[in-house]
Amino acid sequence: MPIKFLFALVDMCKYPLSIYSSVIRFIFVTIIPIGLINYFGVMQVKNIAWTFLFSLVVSGVFLCISVYLFEKAFRLYESTGS
């Protein structure tokens, strides 16, 4: 029984939250956060702005720089041996 209920919830998650009543929408966003999995992510991708893309690129550059610096420092690290 719980497995069928879980599959039913996942099936309900495939549809946009706007087709459900406000009570069901509230349950899917707060109590059982299935609505957070796909709906809000898709809405953000749909309404994507250039500043968001720019921030993704900048954060990727900083990530690459930090990984490079970490690996360089890790290679130079010498243990005390104790």
C-alpha cells in the first residue's frame, strides 16, 4: 500500500501545481514537498535572466580557481610524520 501511494504522488508531481486547488498546492509545497522538486525549478529555468547566467559562469570560474589552488597546495603539503 505505501508503495502505491508513493507512485501516485510521483505521478501527481508530473503535472504543474497550477492545476491543483490551493489546499493541494499547500500540501505539495509544505507538508509533502513534492512540488518543490520540479515545479519551482522549472519555473526558474523558464524565467531565467542574464544575471543568473552570469552568476553561474562567475561561480564556475571561482570553483575552477579554488580547485586549482587546493590541488596546488595539497601537492606542496608536507606532513610532520608524527
